[in-house]
Amino acid sequence: MEQSKKPRFAVCIQNTDSEDLEPRKIYQLLLDDKAESEGYLRVIDESGEDYLYPVGYFFVLPDLPEAVEQALLVNT
């Protein structure tokens, strides 16, 4: 899979004022360079929608094996 199209994931480490995030849960990230340059990540949260959250709410995971990525992908 091409690096830029490779799914990305992060673990929620804090959810201050964000009821749609669960600490210690893995979330799928969507590519949004502009948001990241401003300190935010675009995350598919518990509502099933993607929203911007502060980068400090997450630990971005390194590349995962393809089988794990496929298991974690949100069905869209």
C-alpha cells in the first residue's frame, strides 16, 4: 500500500471535554495536513463521524502489520 494512503491509527490518552472519545481506545485517523499543522488530528470518533481533536489527546501509533490495520479499519 502506498505510504500516503496507508491507514493511520492513534490511541486516545485523554478526552477532556470530548464525550465521543474513550481513553485507551484505538482510533482511525484521516489525512489532514492543514489540521495537523495547526495542532489537530482528524479522528473518526465514537459517533462514527470524523472530527478534529487536539493532537495531545492521542499517541499516534507507528506502522502496524497489514492484518492489524485491516482489523482496525472503520467500515465506511
